[in-house]
Amino acid sequence: MAEVPIAGGAQGVLVAPEKAKLRKVLRRFDLVLFTACAIVGLDSVAFAAQAGAQAITWLAISLVLFLIPYGMLVAELGSAFPVEGGPYEWAKMSFGRLAGSVTAVLYWLSNPIWVGGTLAATTIATLNDFVLHKPLGTTGEIVVGLVFTWVTVGTAIVAFRYGKWAPNAGTFVKIAVIGIFTVLFIVFLTQHGRPAGVSTAADLKPSVNGFLTVIGVLVFLWVGFELSNGASEEMHNPQRDVPRMILRSGLIGAVLYGLAIAGIILVVSKANLSSVSGFTDAYKAVASDLHSRPLDVTFGILIIVTLVGSGSVWLEGADRTQAIAALDGAAPAWMGRFASFGTPIAVNLMSGLIASAFVFFVFLITKGSLAHFFSVMISLVISTTSLSYVFVFPALVVLRRKHPAVRRPYRVPGGMAGAWLAAGIAELFVLVTAITLVWPGAVNSWLGQSYSIQSGWGVSRVFFESVTLGALGAMVAIGVLFWAIGSRSRRRGLTGEVNAYVEAPVGRHRA
């Protein structure tokens, strides 16, 4: 079979000069570390651990039922269609520019909200616990949140050949942080035994309530395999490296999450688990014998470095995805401007402004309550992130039908049945995640279980759903608006054609 060019077709005059600024800087080593940094997020592990020992059970179950099908799905899409702006391109090729525009906006906007929301909140909690040993106060928290936001955005703006080292180093720091924590909790348990009130082996038994409590955050913890495909044309050999990157980064994520969650539930009593400071609480408990201010400060700085790494890596991938959508006529054209060194500078700066706005907005309306800030933001970020995959996962099946001739270095096994199964399972997980977080308690009520949003999230249902549903509705509306604005570029012939891919000669192709 003839080799299939991937980025074929007529490239619009908007796209060509901007893509000319891109440089191939991502090798397999970089991709593994880049993706591992994207997957492993220390800001959310305590949220998962709130389910107690069931968090470990559901972590293992979701690894088999979600992570593996999801990884295989992205391995095929990422190696067969390695085009800059990957998630947007896959959705657009499958369902058209409108679907691609909504996908790109959700995928992009969830990240500045995350940076200015949960990552900023975790940074503040870390400073309070490890450095200051007292609350900063609302004004101080806003200042710290803004500084964290712009350091993260600035890291994402740096030329990719240098900027890639922030997530690369972030992965090593995450390994070091969890490695230190693991050694400490093993030594602590050996010397002191399990504290009273912590989870026991009997708590490992899965339940429906445990599933509903933890499923959303577990899906959020796992996603990120496709992020590097936002920079597909900056990879040296995506067709060879993407499948191997997924396997290796997935293994790193599984091991680190397992150790972190296990340590938290083994040393912090169920009554004292906190979604915003659970990891730091666990560290303080296991480091009690070695407790010192220099050690606390050092560990706190390392945690903040991991948060900057997480935020910057997602901005690097998601901002590129939105910029490519703009160049393709699915957003205002000015958003597609790349700096001379290959960074989507317009979207980068917008991300910083949006993240800063959320630092102000949510801290002010929650009157400085860090716990309330975190609970609302984590729900909004997870539900938005989950919904951004709604058109991406079915793209596996659609592109098998539309482009059977494209060479697939990796193929989800089982023919079309295997493709349908992988896409269907992944889609089901993100839909359940979105439902449980956009309408907390909805599934519980269907099952005849009581549920209190005030007890679970610390805010009223009116406030919670006003923020989450209002923000989600606004984002979808922005996606539609961007698509409408981009129609001017499309009418003027400044963009490439939908599905402008060169196929191999028609012949016999496997389904």
C-alpha cells in the first residue's frame, strides 16, 4: 500500500505562515515525560481519596475499564492523524467544524479555569500549611493566585524547545515528591502502626455510592494521553512514538496515583480527609518524626513546582489546539497568531487573563473560603474537561469509516467491533462523570439514595449549579459563536477544506 500523507490537501493562507513557525522538538523521551506530567496531578488525589479505601478499588477498576480503552483509542488516532491541534482536528474531521469548535473551546477553557481555580487553591493551601502555618487572608490568597497563574502562563509561553523542559522536569519532581512521601508513610506505618479511624481492608469493597463519589475525579486523573497531539507537527516521529508514549506514561501515572492515594487513606482518618489539603495533611502526619521547618518548606516548594508543571503542560497542549481551530475558521482568526518561536501567544495571553478572572471571581463570591473555592472549581473543571471528549472518542469509529486508507501504525484490536467497544466505554465514562458533577445527586436519586449537596460540597445547590451550569452553557455558546465568527475566514477561502486528507489508492483495507 502506498504511504499516506497525513497533512494533505490545500492549506489555507491563515494556516501556512503560522505553521511555518513550528519546529520539531518533541522526541519520544519528551513525549513520555510531557504526557506523564499531564496525567499525574497532585491537586486532585486527595479528592479521590475522600472515598476511602474504595478509591484504590475504583482506581484499579477504572484503569482496566477506562484507561486501557482510552489509551488504545488515542494511540490509533494520534499515530494515524498526527496533525497540530489533534483533538480539534479529529472532532472536525468526524463531525464538522461546529463540533470541532465546541470541542476546542471546552478543551481549552477548562485549563485556565483549572489553573486559576484548583491549582491556585492547592498552591495557597500548600503555602499556608508548609511555609506560613497560618491563613493568608482573602487579599493575600488572591495575590498568590495571580502570581501562580502568570508564572504558569509564562512557562507555557516559552519557546517549546525550552518550554518542554518545564513538564519534563515536573514529571521528575512528581516522582520525587511521591517517592519521598511513599518512603515516609512506609516508615511511619512500620514504627507507629495505622492511626485510628483510617480505612481498613473491609472498606475496599466497592459500592455504588463509592463509585458515584470517585468516578468523576478518577476520569479527570486519567485523561491527558491526547494532549501532546495538540503539538503533533512538533514531534519528530509521531507515528512511531505516540503509541509507545501512551504505554509508558500510563504506567508512570498508574504507579504514582496508586502510591499517593494509598498513602493518604492509610495515614489520614476518614473523618479528617480534605479535598484541598488531604495530600499535605498526609505528608505532615507521616513526617512527624522528622518534622522541621526547612523540610516543610522544601517539600512545599516541590509540590508547588509540580502544580506549575501540571498547569503549564496543559496550557501548552490545549492552547495550541484552540489556536489551530482559529486558523481553520472555527474561531476568530487573531486567536491563531503564533509567536516567531512557535508559541500560540494570543491564546496563551487569553488563558492568563481568564485564569486571573477566576481567581478574583470565585474567591470574592465564596468570601475567601478556600474549601468552597476548591469544591466548586474542581467540579466545573472536571465536568468541562469530560464534555470536551464527547466528539473526540467517537471519532475513532467515524474516521475508520471515512478514512479507511490512512496508514494506522497502531490499530485498536478487534476490528470495528473493538473500535466501537473502546469508543463506547470511554464515552460512557465521560458522560457519567459529567452527569455526577453537573447535577450532583441525580444518579443517587434515580437509585433511591439520599444526597445533600450542602454536605458534599459545602455550598447550596443554587450556587453550585449556577456556577457550573452557567459556565458550561457559556462555554458551549462561545464555541458556537467562535464557529460563526470563523465563517468569514471560511467564506473568503482563507482556510483549508474539511477532511482535506490525501488517501492512498482504493484497495482492500481492514475495518
